Amino acid sequence: MSAQQRRERERADRRRLIVRTARELAESEGWEAVTTRRLSDLVQYSQPVLYSHFKGKSAIVAAVAVEGIADLAAELRAAREKATGDVAALHDVARTYLEFAAAHPATYDAMFVQPIDVTFGTGESPQALRDAFQEFETVLRPFAGERDPETFAELGWSWLHGLATLTKGKRLRPDHADARLTLVVDALTRG
């Protein structure tokens, strides 16, 4: 391995460490606790080293968001591929989405609530975003009928996002989560 390759690998390792540490800190203490000063202490690199990787906290949040979306896409794909039948696949993908949001609230917040400088819904979107959306489109396509499959997938995703957000905010009755999921799946699978 050349010296240049080693430096590039070390830089990539530092970047991953910063993102992982920011994600863990946000999950345990909230995004307010994530500061460049705190991160530099935790990762044991100076603030200038952090700034050599990220322009600031918003860039770190964006990196956490893209990483989180990649993780979500992988979980959605696994849920879809394990299911037998179209309705079961939709149910399992929807359940997996809601479980991910509940298990990783700060990451979910970075992904879909906080303002980040990441393009959604275009060909310029990062691959992780396209992969996650593709899972929604794939699982909903059998039920789209004459409707545009992408728009139908956006609607399904919106419903799940609303459920995830309202659940996190404790705005919904917790003992009715399964009933809500069943109703969403029923509504999306009806022609």
C-alpha cells in the first residue's frame, strides 16, 4: 500500500469515526449535545481536523442522515425480500420503517426532519436516498394500478413518516400501533 493510499484510508476512517460518534451522541443525548467541540473531545482529534472533514455541524448531521438512510434501505430491502406475497411485503416494509424510526429517533430526525443540505427526489440525490425510495416504490408498485408509481410511493412514505413523527411526539395512542399499521396497509392495497 502506498503512502497516499494509507493517508486516504486513514482519512476515511476518521470521517467514519466522526459520523459514528455524532450519531451515537445524538441518540443518547439529542442533537443539542452534538457540537464540534464535544465531538473533537470524543474522537480525540482537534476541531481543525473535524473541519477538514465537515464544514460544520450541519454537514455532520447530513452525513449521519445519509448513513441512516443507507441503513434504513438495507433493512427495508431485507424485510421485503423475506416476505411472501405483495401484501405481506408491504406490511413488513411499513413495520420495519416504523420500528427503525422508533429505535433510532435522532438519526430519523436527521434523515427526515432537520434541514440538511441533501437533495431529495431528483437524479442528484445520493444513492442511499434513491435506494430507500426504490424499496417503497418496489413494494407499492403492485398496488399503484393506473397511478404514477413514484407518486404513489411518495404517498405511502408520507403516511409512514406521519405515523413515525406523531408516534415519536407521543401524539397517538400507543396501544393502537398495530391497528394503525393494518389500516395504512389496507388503504394502500385497495385499488
